[in-house]
Amino acid sequence: LYRDIHGARLAFNDRRALFFNLRYYEQVFADQVRPYLQSATPSLPIHHTIVNFYFLIICHELAHNMESAHNSSFVNHLETIAVKYMTD
């Protein structure tokens, strides 16, 4: 995890190490989560939104372990990873 208030990256993969920018979470999700902090349960819709969002970001970054460019090979790796680890 890192926090870059000026960078546009949500996340990146540097030699198979994944980095996630907390700034994006703060700007997009933090205010939506704040009202639920005292009574949080795993079934809140905002939790599903956040988990689904970061699941796809992680799959995207893992696909870069096999292909650095955003080409058809990358898309195939991304789809394979997402389908393999996606739950109902």
C-alpha cells in the first residue's frame, strides 16, 4: 500500500510486487463506508462494491505477471484469472 495524492494510478505491478494507492480508496469509498464503521457486517452493499472493485484490480495486476502490454494476450490472462478465482 502507498499513498500518492498526485498520481493517477490506482495500482501497479513492479516485478511481481503489487502496489495499491490508498488515495483512490479515500476519494471514492471512504465517505460511503464511514456511516457503517460501528455496525459493519459483511453483507453491506458498499462492502460488495469495494471487494468486487479491488478483486478486478488485483486480477488486472496479476495478469501483468504474464503480459506487460494491454493486448489480447493480456486480456486472455485477465479473463482466466478472474474466472478461476471468482466466487458466486
